[in-house]
Amino acid sequence: MQKLKQANLYRNELIPISGKLVERYNKCLVKLGFTPTKLTSFFIDGIGWSPEIAAEKNEVFYLNNGEANPHAIIITPLQKGLPIYNPFHSFDRELMKLVFKIHNEKINNITRDSAICVDFDQNIDAFYEPLDVLKYQDVNISFRLIDDLDKAKEAQLQLIEKFHKDNNFIDENLHQELLSSAKKYGDLRERELSLEPIVFTTDSFFTEAFGGVYLLRNFITPILIFEKKEAYKEAINDTTYDVLMFHISQPELVTQLRDHLIIECNLAEEVPTKRYERIKSFIFGEALKDTQHPVNDILKDKMLFKSYLNKIDLETRKKVMSVERYLDKKQTNKDIKINDIVDQEFYFSLHKPHSSLRANHQDLIWKLLINIAPKDVLFWYWYDKEDFYKNFKTWQETKQDWVVETIKGGF
């Protein structure tokens, strides 16, 4: 992963936590029902998730109390706008944007000497079967402060009110109570410590529950797409709901998504693009083993590209050039079918969200398409970083060099 780190492509926007902030973070963990970390320093993202603590606990989603009860920790206002590197839901970023949009000033105030535990409540205590994800509607976002600072303010205000009544100003015991509260919490009278709950209404989304499930709403019929075959097999036996269900590996899924105007693909328009070249190069790179030249050079140099293209076996060569071969043959034979020439995974990888979709839906569909056919390293990095990181480790070093350069080059 060193190559990604040097290129600032590996979790480069995490912020460091140490000293007093570690103590506050641990208080949040305990308040949420988790065990504290033994680490004295670590990094966190926008939702308060730490890769170091995840490794320590051997649990990626350690901020969840079961799949139906995710949480966040706000320890510093610097978390505003930070990426969420390992979201449990595709809408987690939107949740945190909404939290900071509504409560930004109060968060700045509170995190001066406290921390905030955030609860994302879908009004579902626990998941029991895959189709439970259909129950997602409104997410109620509520907040709790460590050391019950908001309750301490109420108690302090009551002491002050009592102090001003009758002759209580001469009560030494009352003086001592006020002093003790002030020493422990400071003067809370003007502090804005009340964070009103927020309601977020879900739309189409992805959740890591049940091994990964996409729920596409707002179409002719809701569509559920499962990443795990076990969850899919369990779900298709449930006839309670009128929904379309697919496993992500089913070719019929892509056809259905096109029919629903969720995705589209025009090969003639795609071929001249940098995205097409990225995908073709990546597919070619998968076939290059024990090469005399670095893979990075082969994929960037046209002469080397052609040289090695003619060295690989015929079937792989046809796969790499299948789109261009199809478009060439199409000029003389209008009846030729894509499936007869173009490699299926190559074809699927060239699809994109339908132009009629809203921006948030397009992001979700990009993630889905990357999971269906992970061949575009740039979009893979953008839309599923953790899966990208996992696969990056398996690639040969010179191929990693090409991937890093490609991502850094962007579009």
C-alpha cells in the first residue's frame, strides 16, 4: 500500500486523535455499549471510524450494535466534510452532511471539551431476514453527550435559580455545590448543548447488511440486488413483498437495469473516451504475466501494447479487442449481436448510470456497476475504496504503478 500512500491515495484525509481526545472517544465507545480502545493514538474519518481501532478489534464495523444499529462519534469539528472511508450505508455521507449543516455551531461549541455520540435509528431493533431491509424508511438521528454535559447544564441552572431564591445566597452548602459544578464543567449557562433530533428519509441505497444489498426504489417495481448468494437464496423464497430480486452475478440483472432506464451503454460513444482506454488496458493487464517489460510501460506505450497483444493467446486477444472488433463488424453486418463478439464482463463494465437519474442515484448506480464488473480502476477507487485497496495488494508492482498513475491522472 506504500505506493498509494506516497501518492496520497490511501486514506489521506483521516485526522489524528491523541491525548484528551482519546479519553473522550473511549467515553463515547462505552456510552454506545462498546469496549474502549487500548490505543493511545489513532486516525478517524468523517463518521468517527478508525482503521486502527477496526484492526485492533478485528471488526470493520465496530461502531455498529448489530447490522440494524449503526452509530457515529463526533470528537472534533474537523470531521465536517471529511470522507467516510468505510460506510455501512451508501447514505452515511448524506447523514453526516445533514448533521453538520443543522448543528455545526453547536458541534463547535460542544467539542471544545466534550464529544457527541450519534445514533442512527431506523426504528428496527434487529435484522432477522434479508427482506427486512425493505423496512428502511426514515432514519432518526439522535445525539448524546459524554459525561451527560447537557444534563449537567440543567442541574447547574437549577442551582443558580435556587441561589437567587429567598436568602439562599448565604447557604454555604449551596455555594459549594455551585463551585463544584463550575470546577468540573465550567460555566454552562450560555453553552448551547441541546442537539435536536433530525429525521432523514431514505431513498434508493446500499447497505452492508446481509453481506451487501442494494435497494433501488422509485422505479416500476422495487429492485433488490444481493452480493451474497446465501442471502439471495433466502430472500427469493419469501413471497411477502412484490419486488424484483437478483444476485449481482446474474447477467439478467444488467438487462433489467437497462429496461428500467437505470443504466445505459452506447459502445460507439464509449470507445473514443479515456474511460474505455482505462478499462481495455486493465483487462489487457490482467492477462500479462512474467513480462520482459514493466506492465506500466506496456499499457502506456502503443508499440509495446501491440507487441504484447500479439504474444497472448488468441482468445484473450479477442477479449481485449472485442468491442472494437464488434463495431468494425457492425459496419458491414447490421444484424450482428453484441453477445456474439463482445466479452460480457467488458460490455458490462462500459455501462453507466442513465442520464435521467438524479445525482445521488447516479453515485449509487456507479457503485453497483463497479461491483458488477470492477474494471475501471478510477471509478473503483472513487466508489468502493475498501474493495479497491484489498485488490490493489494482489497486483504486481509494475501494474500498481500504472494504476496509481491512472488514478492521479483522473479523467
